[in-house]
Amino acid sequence: MPGQQTRSDAGAPGADGGDNEVRRVRSDAGTSTPPRSSRYTPPIPPESKTSPQWVPVLMLALLILGVIVIMLRNLVFSGNNWLLLVGLGSVMGGLYTATKWR
């Protein structure tokens, strides 16, 4: 029924709220794109895209610390799972910091 015209003949004129008007059935319901904005968004300057120097240092420190804590937990402190959680948290913090490095 795309683009087909239908007639609403439900009864007397005005019974369905209209006077037997012809309406268009829309075939692509919900797939239309919004209108383009007329606002201009300037590009980000290159100097604001660089990360501070501490970001890669923190990333490497967290990754190395996490690996060392996990190794120590497995080699020296075998009965404590808190060290494993601290090591994994440190590695995850290093990976998160890596996503912020530009």
C-alpha cells in the first residue's frame, strides 16, 4: 500500500470527524531523516586534541602496577583474592586511561 490513496467511507459525513477526505498512507513510517541544521560547528583546533603529558605516564604506571600485583598474588601471596581484584582494577584503569590518550 505504499503511496496508495484511501477513502474513509465509515458513514455519514462528519461521523468519523472528517468529510470523507482523501488521505495518503505513509509507507516509510519512522524512517525519514530529521531536517539538516543550519548551525555551523567549527572544527576542533589541533592544539586541543593533544593529551597532557601525565596521561601516557599514568597509563603505563597503572598497567605495569596491575601486572606486578597480579604476579605477586600468584607467586607470593597465594591465599588472598583482594590482590587479584586490585591488580585487575589497576589494569582496567590503565586501559581506560589509554582510551583518553591522543
